[in-house]
Amino acid sequence: MNISLNWLKEYVDIDVSVDELAHQMTMLGLEIEAVHALGEEIQNVFVGQITAIEPHPDADKLVVCKNDIGGEEPLTIVCGAKNMKVGDRVPTAVIGATLPGGFKIGRRKMRGIESQGMMCSGRELGLNDDQSGLLILDADLPLGADIKPILGLDDVVLEIEVTPNRGDWASMIGVAREIAALYNKPLRIPEVLVQESGTEAAQLSSVTIEAPDLCPRYMGRVLENVKVGPSPEWLCRRLVAAGQRPINNIVDITNFVLLETGHPLHAFDYNKLGENRVVVRRAAEGETMLTLDDEKRMLTPDMLVIADANRPQAVAGVMGGADSEVGESTTRVFLESAYFLPASIRKASRQLGLISEASQHFQRGADPEMAVYALERAAQLMQELAQATVAPGVLDEYPNPLEVREVQLRYARTNLLLGTTIAPEIQKSALEKLGFEILSSSETECTVRVPLRRHDVSMEADLIEEVARLYGYDNIAVSLPRARQNEAEFAPEEKRLRALRHFLVGLGLTELYNWSFSSPEDVQRAQLPKNYHNMVALQNPLSEKHATMRSSLLPGVLNNVAYNLRHGVAEITAFEMGPVFLPGKGEELPLQKQHLAVVMHGSRAGLHWSGQPEALDFYDLKGVCEALADHFGVVFELEVGDALLFQEGQRAVLRHENEAIGMLGKVCSSTLKNYDIEGDIFLLEMDIDTLVRTQKKANEFEPIPGFPPSLRDMAVVVDQSVAAGDLMQAALANGGKLLKSVGIFDIYTGEQVAVGKKSVALTLKFQSTEKTLTDKNTQKAFNAIYKQLKNKFGAELR
């Protein structure tokens, strides 16, 4: 939000430097993002009066003006504008002047006539985007006066970051209240006095609230004989300083009051409301409306609308409708001031993709009490600036007044938490300055009434924070908290997760962190199997990209890879551990599971003078699986997978005890294209819930064998469809107690074997703890293995 210093001084006296003020506001929690001096670049621009206008002799589109700025002789200025006349007073930049953007005014000839300066438009002074003509000033301004204070360009704008929990800061009065409390200055809130006349408002209109759960309070006033027109210069300056564009006096007043009080208002053309009345209700199924931005909006039954007797006229708290927009022909206005449930406004704004100034204020939490003042303030300004007649009476529907919170503060607790010795009177005074009402007080504690604007205060710790803010964090000495011996320890599953994390880091992998939120589009983009498309939807998502809880870690990991590759990272070996979520059955809560994902890209060991780098491949990822199996003390099995995410021939399903717990493979080119990734990417994702819940069996010591192993080789010819791993498993299962391991040292296809066949060479390691083995000792096991391979796989010895 932009805070004009000149405007702020209307509510509180400020006698410190801008730098000091910015620092103190930041210490209060009002973080200052930037400080802008509005007219800093404008120099030597004065009020001038046009005394003569003559056509340029050599240019049809130019005129030659005489401009008096109070000097000895009027200036000759060549100009292309057409909206001025003799006698008008305009901003005049003399030779040597500077304008926004570093533009300097010098002597120059225009079609043979020397121009001694420039008369300025609003755009050239940085006031607005209007460059259709010169900026015409009030006729009573003194000639030669510096233009900056006249146009409010001597102002300083403080750009503040308003946190979501402090909606009261998003207003001039809200910021002024903080500064007044800090410097112990009186707060000046403009007095409001509305002159009522004519027919009673209750006879002209009515308000009906059909959804009090979404709209606890709705107020309205009826104004007649309204004259819509341009706003006065002072009002335009205030809006421009806050970063808004003036439209007309009615709309500008509602925007001005919003900036001043933080409470959004809306003005309807009273004559365009069906039966001239207002109904606050939920939208009907399939109902539509045209909003002020000329977009047709499809409404849903969970959206709150402001309707007349026939149709919606506004999306409550978000944007008004084009059908009842105030325009030049408007003569009667229905002025709205209401309090809407923040969650309802936030949801409607996101569903419609429509973010407005009003919605941002309402979703932070407006002040039901400020609704009254804002309505009266706007009505008074419309009387003054639009000659409106205000109908007697306020239409105020407030069926269920919001409960006022009462919170207790113990003075000793404040000092205990802050490490201070702040006196009780100082603590009470701080709260009172910030608008908290002391209901009761004793030597040790007090009870305060929390203003409805302070949605963030609900407990004693919140009051202590208020005391600390006003006391000054700089005044709180640094101290160490008291330490207590803690005998607590992590739960067994958490211990195992931490051990797994350290193990993976030990393998050389870097840990990734991602949101637990996702979207169906992420799952489709990654081409994950259909079972991942069943996702837990959020009722109130942060954005469309975070509309669901993630069902897989892989979309987030692929996004990480794409981001790192774009930023020049050549080698990526990383992992992520975290929860994924699956919908529950019926009324059951969603199921949460712990998953692990591993990603590999690049080379095994980057560039080195000793040799050429070798690219990572599927077997490096398979090696990680084997390391994980050893870490958990289990056996994993791989079988051919069919996930479209992975390339055919390099994809597998990971099984443990005959249950599929994951998948791995080389990411296919179509998926890589979805992420604009070039190069080979290898991914693994597995469910580790069961593994971390199971206690690993302790390793048992085995003495080093005293006798050498006996190695036997077996080469068999099988169909190419037979998996080499199946041959290994069959050999291990039939090799007897002496068989310690089976390995594959060669796979051959070519002229030496028949078409459709392959040769697989196994190495069999036999070993005994009692004697040295010979081929005769191992022949029985060798024969048993070959028999099983022949019967099960049709293997033939080569």
C-alpha cells in the first residue's frame, strides 16, 4: 500500500525525518519496501498564465503562446495542445527545468521560432496518463509559484507491505493510529456530519440478508439529486499519490474512503436496481452477471452476491456489476457499506480469478464498526462534492452482532516472556494507545476489550506482542532463555527417517524440498499412471496451481530438474522425502503415506583430466535401489513396468514381498518435452511407509571363511524374452547351502546363437566353512541349477 506523507499528516502530527519514520514504522511491523519522493526530479516548473495565442506561421498543428510567469517579459512557447485559451494558468517549465524521467528543457527552434520553455500536461509531470492537452490550473493561483506544492508533488510516498493478519494497517487511519501511539500524539479522525432531508430511506429502498452466515452486516444509504462529474484537484492528488486513477466524483469518493478507513464501499445507480431494493444472497445455480471489467462471470451457489429484486448486481466484496454502474446519467445512488466473511470473499475471488482492491481488504478481515463511519464519511463527501441530498435514515441489517473478545494480560507474564521490567502502567498505556479498552485492572493483571478490527488478537501472547511493539524491540535487551534438560527423543519411525536421510546424503545425493500442494495438471504433465489422478482437493486453495494435495513426488522433482537445468546446473543427483495424500473411502479422512523420490542426470563424476566423463544410466538408479534394500535389510524385486512416464525397455516396477511399492526408469521424451528438459533423466519413486515402520534385523557377525571359494561358470541359451534376473533368482533358489552368490558376467546375441535367442553367462560362487571345494563337490548343485533353468526357461548349455 502507498502511504502519502502529506495525507498522513492530516491525521497525526509528524515531526521526525522520513528516514526515522520509516525505521520506526518497520520496527512496529509496518515493513517499508520503498520510499518515493514524488517531485524529486521536477525542478523549475512554475505557474504561468497564457496571455496570447497565435497560429504558427509555418505549422498548422502548432501555436505560438505568450506565457507570463511573473518575470519582466512573458515567455514565447511553441505548443501543440488545443485545450487551452487565453487567461488559462498552466504548469510552465522554463529553460533549464527538469521533468520526470530526467527530461531537460533547453532552448530549441520549432519551425523557425525559438521556444523558451514548455507548458506541461498531467502525464509530463507524472500525475496521470492524460496527454490529450495541458493541465489547466485554478485561476487564482499566484503567478510564478513553484508547481510542486500546488500539485502535491512535494510529497513523499512510503510503500508498505501489509501482512495478511493486519488488515487494519491497509488504511491511512490505521497507519496514523500506530504512529500516534508510537509518538504519543493525538489521532485526528475527521468529524462526520451528514445533513439529511427528503423522503425516509426506508420508504425508498430496503435491505434483505438471506445469507447472514456470509454477510453478518449490511448497511446502505440513499442519495438523490446527485451530480456526477470530475473530482476536485485535492481529491485527485490523494488518489494519484496512492497509485489510483481518478474516474468521477462518486467513484473517487468511494476509493478515497477505502484508502482512508480501509473499509470498501460500493455505489449502485439506484434507478437501475430492480424494485430499488437490495437482497444479499447466494448465487443461483448457473447464474451469470457482467462485472465492471466487462467480463461475463459464471457464478456458483457458494458465492455471495448483492442482488436487486431480479438479478445479481455485484459479486459481494469483489466487484460490482456493469448493469448498475454509476455513470454521467446517474442522479440517485444507493451507497453500500458491509461486512462480509473473509473466507467467502477469498474463495469467490480465486474461483473467478478476479482480484480487486475491495477483495484484498475484505479477505484480510474488515472492521464491522468501521462500516458505519465509512458510510457516513462517503455520504458527507458526496453532499459536498456532488451536491447530493441524503435521505433520512440508514438501512442497517445486523441480525447477529459479532462477539467482542475480552483478553486478560498478566503484567508479570509480559516481563517473563520479554525479559524486561516494564511497569504495569506502561503496559496498560501501550494497549490503550492502540485502541484496546481496559475493562478491569488490578496490581497484577488487566482485562481488555479487543477492537473488532484486530482479528489477530485472541490470547494473552498477542497482547504481550502489542506491548513489545510499542515499548520498542530496540529497548529489549538480548538474553538467553533458561535451558532445561530434555529427556525426550524422536519416535522410532522418525529416527529411521532421519537415518535414511543421512544415508542418502552419504550416497552423494542432495535433498530437495517442495510444496505438499499440487494440481491435476501437474499429474497430467508428468504423464503419471491413472491411479495418481485421484487427488485430495482443497476447499480453499492458495492458487489454481495448488488446488490439491500431491499424490506423487515426481511432478515436483521434475520441476526442480527443469529449474536447475535452466540455471546452468549440469549434474543432478538428488532425493526428496515427504508425504503424499490419497482420498479416503466415503467419509474417511485422506490417507497419508511417506514416499521417497530419487532423480539422476548428468555424468557419474564431472569433468576431469584423467578421462572422459561417463553418463549416468538406468543401472546407476538400480544401484541406488540395491543400496536402499541393504539399508532396510530387505530384498527388492524388479519387474518390467508399463508407466508412460518412462521409456519402454528402461522402466520397472519395484516390489517388496510381492507388493508393488514403487517404480523407476528413464523419463520418456514426451514427458521431458512437457518440462522443456533436454538430456536423460532417471527417476525413482517408492512408498517407504512399511519399510520405516519395520525394525531392521541386527546384523550378525560371520567369521571370515578360512577356505577359498570355488567359482563355476555356466552359459545358457534362452529366449530373448527371458529376464536375466529371473535366471539368477532360480539359480540361487536351487544351488544349495554352498552357493553363496550368483552373478552375470556376459549377455550375448549374434551369429553364435539362433535368432530370437541370447546367451547369458552366470558365475556361481560356492564356498564352505569346513573344507576347500572342488568341481566334484559342486557338480551336484551345478546340475540342479541347470535342470531348473532348463525346465523353467528352456535353457540349453552353450
